[in-house]
Amino acid sequence: MSKKVIVIGGGIIGLCSAYYLHKEGHQVTVVDQSNMDGGASYVNAGYLSPSHIVPLSAPGVMKQGLKWMLDPASPLYIKPRLDFDFLKWAYAFNKSCNSRHVQKAIPVIKKISLLSQELYKELKASEGFTFQLEHKGLLMLCQTERMLEEEIHMAQMAKKEGLDASEISMEELKSLEPNVEMNVIGGTYYKCDSHSTPHEFMTEMKTYLSKVGVAFLLNEKVEDVTLSGLKITQIHTSNQSLKADEFVLAAGSWSPLLTKKIGLNMLLQAGKGYRINTSRETGIGIPTILVESKVAVTPMNGFTRFAGTMEIAGINNHVNEVRANAIAKAVRQYYPNISLTKTEIQEAASGLRPVTPDGLPYIGKSSKCHNLTIATGHAMMGWTMGTATGKLISELISDKQLSMSVTFFYPDRKY
């Protein structure tokens, strides 16, 4: 049965939800507080990474985060502040940083990531889209023996999960990347990964959805909801009130502002990431993570992107020069012949990624509201999991058999 569905949020998760909902015959409207031309869905590294099977909340992460708290240039920066929501999130995050949780999360993350990767391919072929989608894998490059040991262990773990991952020698690395000098001692190679150019996908998807009748309401912030029992009857934006049968909350880091309206205190923090682009030739041909500095490198269509950092400091779009310079410094350290210009660094952009305490997204309906389906909290994996999340949202609303279980993604879960 066709339903009238409003999707709140026009990022990668919102657009993919709108796409699959429309395919099921629903009447879809996307509402977004911005002009839908920036943010995390546009500045990310473009990775489709089944290799990233370990959640952010892994053993030792909180301890390392506390060490880095006084260093604003560190890869993970958690700004200390007396904010009740942040303190609750930090407590839950610390509780989740254990090996038992990681072992439970690995197969779930792998499954949704592989599903999403296949759906990207299927979507591109079926719609005749032209966005970049290349399967070149992902290199993890190390400068220290300690990190190389850790990465080899991670690759072995991924291999046990059935992913194509292995250690590579320096000779193999030079063969894979013959056109760039690298200051590293070794690394690992995940042949299972793909990459894309985010703005190409977003632009094509918006154009397609508009053509097939999906409505877009831009620069409209959803400010309140009207409830009748356990259902939303309408939402109120900065411009108007809107009614629908079903609502999808894909508002990223802003999602908790609305879940509070239905009595759900969803633990979520904004994790800011940065990107620097250069259109100059770099010689880099394969997506790469510079392990010690946590910088992601992507050869995109017409330019190379350097992205990184996780800055948990509340909702703001301020570009911190210290953190942008830290990315540029890492590039010089790993690639001696590549130096980002002052202009390129000044043109750095940021995006806010929604981070849950356990590193797993929120996908599904809360017991607090029967016609609100939540899709947020993907952190650095939003691009990787985008299509699969949209597919699952459509299946939930259409009462179809799910492509995979969403039990681990339950929005009401406790920590």
C-alpha cells in the first residue's frame, strides 16, 4: 500500500531512503534545513569499506582519546565540556570500548557494508548513473613497527571474516603505487574495498529523485512535531506544517533534537571531520589510510582528497585551522614530494558525522513512536552503509522482508 512519507534530512542516508521508498511506490518528500550542497555527505573520503569491521568504540580508544584531549591537532579530539548529553554519551562510549562488544559488532558491520557495496553497483547499473565507482581496494600504510603489527593483526582478523585482506611487502607496494614516493615501512591491502566521488553521487541522485516526483523542501528546519498517542500526525518546519503517514529521521548529528520531542533521549554526538582537496597531480592511484595520523587519501574524479580527524566538540561548522594543518602535515610526512598549498589548506571544509556510543548506527522504529523510522548514527561509515540503510528503511516502512536483521541497530538500545 502506497504511503505518504516525509524524510527529514537530505544527506546520503536521507537520499538513499527516499530512493528505495519511491521504488516501493510511496509518495516521498525530503525536508532539509540546508541547501543540500555541503556537509558530511559531500566532504567524506568516498570509501565503500567492508574492511572497516571494527567499531569506533574499540578497546583502548577512550584511553587514547583522554591522552589526546589536550592536543587539538590529534586525530581524535574530544573537547571536555560540562554538557549532560555529552557526559552520558561519553560514559556509554567508555562502557562499549571492550572486546566482547567488538566481536558482536564485527559480523553485523561486515554484513551491512557488503550489502551496501552491492547495492551501489546495482543502483548505478539500473539507473545508468555515471558517478565514479572504482574497485581498487584500500591500502593501510604505516611508519612505525607497532602500528604495522596492529594493522597486520587487523588484516588477519578481516581475512578470517572472509574479506580479501593481506600484508604487502614494500616491493608490492611500489608496484601498486609506482608514481608516488612514500615514507613508510609497510602496510596491508584490502582488495575488498571500493571508492567514489561523493558529490557526483549526491548530484545524480538528487536530479533523479526530482525527475521521478520526489519533492524537496530546502532550507526548512523541522522545529517541532504534533503527537497523537504514539504517532506523529504532523511536523512543523520554519515555514509550514506537514502531514504524512510515515516519517523517516535521517538528520544526522541533529537527530537527537527531534527524538527528544517524542520522549526518546537518543545518545548521539557530532564528530567533525575535515577534507582538503588538490587538483594538482599527486601520482596517488589507490585509496590509502595513513595509519598513525588517521588521514584518508582518495583519488577522486579530477582531484585527490585528503580527509580525516574526529573532533567531538558539539554541533558547529567552524573549520579549525590547527586540525586542517595537521592533515597537511601528515601528507608531507607520508608523501615527501606532496605539499599542500596554503590556499588548498585554507579551502578546507568540514562535515559533522553522527556518532553513537557503540559505533553502530540507529536503524529502526522506537517504541516511543510507531510511525517514525530512525536512520542515523553511522559515524565514519555513513557513505559505506548509505544504500543498505536506505533499503532497510524502505523495507521496514513497506512491511517487506528485511535484507538483514536490524536487531543490533535498535534505536532504544541501552548501554
